[in-house]
Amino acid sequence: MQQHDRLIAAIEAIYASAVDPSRWPSTLETVTKCFDDIGAILIYGRDDGSFGVIESPSLRETSAEYAQSWSDRDLRAIRARERGYFFKRDVITDSDVVSPEDIETDPFYNDFLRRHGLRYFAAATVSPDPHIEVALSVQRAIGRPEYSEDELHMLERLAPHVETSLRLSIHLMDAQAVNAGMGTAMARIGIGVFALDAMGRVVSSNAASQALLGDGLNIVNDRLVLANPAASGEAVTAIRNALDGNRIILSQESKPILVHRQNASRPLALYVLPIPAKNVGNGFLTRARAIVLLMNPTADGIPDPSLIRDVLGVTLGEARIAALVGSGLSPKDAAVRLGIAEETARSVLKRVFSKVGVSRQSELAAMMARLVIK
């Protein structure tokens, strides 16, 4: 299979997992094939300290031992936690965090990875929810070379699709979709979901989506209509692309569409997910060919880092600090919240200032209000 075909197959599998989270292990195997690797892992952590892991079947035994005995001795994860805020992109590999000497001498590489036939990794960080941080990590067999720039670029291309898919599937996992049934799960989740048929018509929606109608968007003749003409045009194009089935369009990164409202200070973030016909289920998703997600930020909460990233053109690490400091926290308090050194937070904040053209915290807050919270 050609490399591009593998990439498209992985993206199709990623979106199939949006509405059926039980597919993620097999989807991770499909992602692995893009790199001819052994397996892949999704690690997601919440800001309350809880976390979860989904692994491809090939890594099940390795993942279990890691969780039991090695998670607090993973040198590359420990270093990435702090150093990751200085990276110029949201994809990292071993050479970003460890030296060749570390690889030769550290117990994690020699006593754990070597025993499981593994050596290098590449990981992309995404943020499907303001309270959830996710890393997609692919694992390389021992004896194979380090990840090339082309391979890291491919992981960068996959990451936004994983993030968009997880915006729905993580909430379905919380709602126990497999046990409760799709209709019940959709009713439980707090994000707006509209299912669209092949003509772009709304065929079902959940209670959270219905509650958002009437301020910034509505349903007219069975179709979603946004009050802002420019945003409405963006939404129409995104929906058309999702329904088109064009594999080239599918592989392109999609950006959130901001739905500004009169009765709320912050906009809704609208995302469109393609749902291949073969993956359509029963009940809520009957006849669905695309899903529109509406994320509704609270007026007094921290802005979504992924929105800050997409609007301001910064990395996700930079966006996390910008979101906290721009919302009124001091760099010291932001560092405590993120579990990093205060000096790291201040250094990254200076870089954010330089990138977006401001010099003070108040100016950053005003910029975020103008671009994201208006």
C-alpha cells in the first residue's frame, strides 16, 4: 500500500472511532502501519489528575507492565513534561529529550524497552477538551533507525484528526456509550452534537445542541445556519467537504469555526467530522454521514488551549500558558497549575509575547478577548 493510501486509511479509521470509541485499539494499529512500527498508544490525562491509556493490541502486554512498574521511571516522558514547552512544534522524538548516552545507559531503554523489542518513539500532543491533554505515541522496533523528519511530519498531519475525533469519542467513553447505547450516551454528554445526512440535513441532535440554538445559529429547512455570513460560509464548505468523500480533502487539516453570540461572551467552537457510510450505526446515527460538534466554553473558565493555538498560531504548550496567564493567573500560578517550573512559564510567556506582538500580560488578555472571547 502506498504511503498516502496508508495515511488516508488511518484518517478514515480515526473518524470511525469518533462515534465508536471501541474502535480505537484497531485504529491505533492502522496508524502504526503508516510508520511500519510495532504499535501506538493514546495516553490522556485530565486536570483532576486522572488518566487513561488506549493501546494497539500489539502493545497490550508492554503497556500493562509500563503502568505497573515503569511510568515513574520513563526518562523521556519525565523530561518532555518540562522541556516540551520549549519545542517549536507539538511533535517530539527521543533526540528532543535524551542524549545518545542516555539511550545506551538508562534503565528505561535497556531494562524495559529492549526487553520488549522497542527503542525509539514519536509523540504528538493534542487537546480535545480544555480539561484533557492527550499524547499519541508510536513505538519503533529495536534495530530500526530514528524517526525521520518526513515521518514526524506525517504524525503532525495525523494529530489534528485525532484531536477532532477525540472531541466526541472521549465524551462518549465518559458516558459509557458501549453499555448505554448511542442515544442514551448522546443525551448524557455536555457537548452539542448534530448528525447530518448525505444532503447536509440535520437528522438528529442531542439536548446540549438544542440548548445552543437561537443565539448565533439555528436550524432552517433542516439545515444549520450561522448568523454570521462569513462563519456560515465556512460551515457550509466544511460540511460539503465532509460529505464529499474526497480522500484528498479528508487528509487536509480542518480548523474550528467560531460561532459568535449576542448573549454570551465567548463563541462556540464548531467542528465538522466526516462519518464514512460503512461506519453508520443505528438509532442516533441512522443515516448520518457527518457530525457537527459544538463546544460551549463557560464564561468564567480558562479558554480552550487548542483554540488559542489555532487562532494565535502558537504551539499547544505555548497556548496552555497563554490561556492561563491571559485569564488573569500569574506566571507562578500558571506554572503550578501545569506542573512546571516558574522560570519555564516565564520563558515561554516571553516567547508568546514575541510571536503575537505584545509586551504585557494585559495586552495578551486583550488580544485573546478580541480574537477568541469576543
